[in-house]
Amino acid sequence: MTVRKSKTNQKGEGAVLYLGRPTLKRVQKWTEASGFEEDPLT
């Protein structure tokens, strides 16, 4: 997962983070249930 901007990264340099399989599944379920037309995490 790529995080573009965060509280500690105000310049938006981005970071690539590893998500374990259980966390990734939860994020995918949240993304599907969110109703967003575009992926809010990309």
C-alpha cells in the first residue's frame, strides 16, 4: 500500500507500507462497503 500524505509526512513524499493478509482483507472489505466511486486509498 502506498501512503501519499500523512500527519508526519506533510510534504506528500509518500511511503510504501506492508500490510499483512488479515489487514489487507479488512481494508478491501471496507473499500467495497464504503460506496466511494473511486478507490479512496490510491
